[in-house]
Amino acid sequence: MKYAAVLLAHRAHSRGEMRRKLAAHKAAETKEIEAVLDRLERLNLINDAEYAYNFAFYRINESGWGEEKARKALQDKDVASGVANQAIVRVLEETARDRKDDALMEYINGYCRKHGTPSTLKSAQKLARNLAGRGFDEERIIGAVARIFPEVS
């Protein structure tokens, strides 16, 4: 329990992350680890739904990540896919997703400032690959690139 408190003092963790870190720290039995995790949940010191929401909110709204990249990162943090999906949907609903292309457009604008505006099909494809790497879905990427650069689509 002490080690769990040390971990939580630094930052929030998902239940899966805590399980993995507690298991790696000491050769404790699974029953002991689960008892500690249950107690932390009862004390509301770990809460996967809130953790996933806060993680997704920051990554999507502040870091410019797409939904898919945020979803994958949450799965890497051992958050159940259902919990991750609910958190992402909640973030998208709360941030008025009629602005849903804001992060996408912000990234495109920054990319164009740094690399220049794509003027060929090859350079537009490179931009699309960059957007996919940021986790934006294919449909939105194609729509944005075609809308902004109709001459290269």
C-alpha cells in the first residue's frame, strides 16, 4: 500500500498500470495486489473512468491527438477498451464536436508553416501520413486535405 501511495503521489494511474507496477515492485501474491487495488478504488484514489477521461481530454484538446491515437494510448495504459471508448465519446461531446476538426486544422496549419503548403500529390500524401500518425481517422484526413488543397486531391 505504501508503494501504491508513492506512485499515486506522482500522477494518476489506471488500475491496470497499478497492478503491473505493484507486481513488478515486489513479489506479492495476486490476492494481495488485488486487495490493495480494491482498497484504492474504494478510496477513489484510482478510477479508470475518470483517468481515461482526463487522459483523453488532455491529449485530444491540448496535445492535438486524434481519437484513435488517444484510444491506443489508453489501451497501452491497461484501460479497458469500453472505458476508453466512453471517455473519448464524453470528451468529444463535451468539447462541442462541431469544432471536431479544430485540432486537425490546427495541426495542418502548423505543418504547412513548418514544411510549406503541399503543392503536389506526393506532398499531400506525406501530410496525410503525418495526420494518420497523429491518430486522425482516414475519412476526416481525406476530407480536410481535399477541402484545403483541391488541386492535389
